[in-house]
Amino acid sequence: MRIDTLVMHADDVSSSQTRGEFYGTPIREASITDVDVREERGMRQRVRQGLGVGTPAIELLPSEVITGNAIRRETTAEVVGEEFYAELPQVSFEDSISGLQAPDYWNDYETRRA
């Protein structure tokens, strides 16, 4: 239930984006979605505290890390480390296909069909 629509958290108001000016005071941009989400989360927290239920523990999925105040997935470069950035040796095209053999799947197909 919303009691006062003019109450807003300072984090929901952008300090860098201004929409105009009112008698020398800048008019700042506010995110109504952020206000609604913050209000919903606050209400849920108050209900949990009222019922004596603790906050749920955060479970990280495999390859997730906490960075600052956000949960994100680790990148391949972070997992592999410096080896990820190592340059591979340059090989000519002829050298790269020298060990390949002709595919024999047509012979296999004929054998299976018979």
C-alpha cells in the first residue's frame, strides 16, 4: 500500500540528468520503476520480519561471483587466466591440413546400406 507518492529514495533520483530548471533549482530525472521496486522489496522485508522469517540465503550458481554489489558470471578469460591472452603460434595452411585424411564416410554408408 502506498501512503505518500512523494517519498523517494535518493538513489532513485539521477544526479547527472536534469530535465530543466525551476527558479534556479534543477529538475532531476527520477526512475519510477526503481521507486516501485524499492517499495515492494521494503514491504516484503517488513512482512518477513513481522512473521519472524529470516532473509533467504543467496546461493551462487556455478561460475557466478560477487563483484561489488552484483552477482555476475565469470568470463572465460577470468577462469583461464593469462593463458587466455597468449598468442597462438602461426601455422601455414598447408601445415595445418597435412595430417588430415580423406573422409571415408561414403564407404561406411555403402557398407551399412548393404
